[in-house]
Amino acid sequence: MFITFEGIEGSGKTTQIHRAAHFLAEKGFSCVMTREPGGTEIGVKIRRILLDPGHAGMDPTAELLLYLADRIQHLEEVVLPALARGETVLCDRFTDATVTYQGYGRGLDIALIHALHSDILKIPVPDLTILLDLPVETGLARAWERIEKNGHHKRESRFEEEVLSFHKRVRQGYLALAQADPVRIRVIDADFDEETVGREVIRELSMRVTGEPKNR
């Protein structure tokens, strides 16, 4: 099964994906945790280019193509082999992030982005997507708190440094995608402490992955 975690900056994806992996491992699932960009050795180098705040002037189309290059390598090297082995893949960001950040956020042609993924590159659609949603202002405050606490993250703050209106467009994009595909994309209110959010994530996984009742 292919499960992705999505959300704006500061939504808590990294924390919740680790919780999810621990829960699924306890249930007997063999899990692979990965991320985009940067899930491969080549991807790490692409990630440095994409997230470096010194690259604020990057052309949106160049940005899109770099994300696609990272994704192709990531699929061939990590995601598809793991799925072929019968493992559950948990990925921090995937195609929905590209649609929202480069489409809704940057203003690139959303239909073209969808076509690149589905018609040209034949990118697989995740079985389940957990969308952690919260107000942009709250998410950015959390993100900057993390950056200030862990100084090395300042080298990856290009998106956090975007104007507020950009982040609001990204959030609106995520919610639009969830409205269009409510079976795959499950929205969880992330405007709570990580324990509360984690319980909601586990409830969703219990119903969709392990087959246990949602209220358990």
C-alpha cells in the first residue's frame, strides 16, 4: 500500500509519519518511510537546490521540472521496488504537493501538471493520502520555531520565506484536491497538539489499512 502525507509548512507531517510507521509495524506491516524531495542520493542534491533560500529567483517551471526529476528517481529507486516487495510505503509529500505548490501556489497550469503525472510520466496514484490541515499562520509559526531551534534547517527555508498569500493559495489547493477526491484524501485537523492529531491519524489508518473499526 502506498500512503502519502501532505500539508502546508508546519503541519506536522514528519512527526505523524513516524507515528504511523510505528503503529503499522506493531500491526505486522513492513514499512518504508521516505520523502520528497530527497528520498534518494540524487534526490538529496536536488532537494538542496529546491529548498535553498538563496535560490528565491528560481523560475517556477524550472522548479516544477526539478521536482519531477526527483520524483522519477525516487519512484524507480525506492517506491516501486518497495511496493513490489509487498511493503507499505509512507511518503512525506508526493504529487499533491506539486499540484498545490507549483500549481495553486506558483500559478502554473494545473491541468498540465496533472497530465504530466498521469498521461506522460505514468506516476502512480497513492492508495491513501493523509492531509494535515491547519491555518497558515499557525503552520508558519510552528515551522519557523523549528527552524530557529534547529539551525541547519535555515538552509532549507525557501518556501517558509514565501509571502503569506502564497501559503494561503497552497492550503486552498490542498482543500480543493481533498474535496475532489474525498475517498483517497482524508483531511485531519492538525490545529491541535501532536498527540491529539496522532490519534486521528491512527483512527484513519485503523479503518483504511488494518481493517479495524474507526472508533477503536
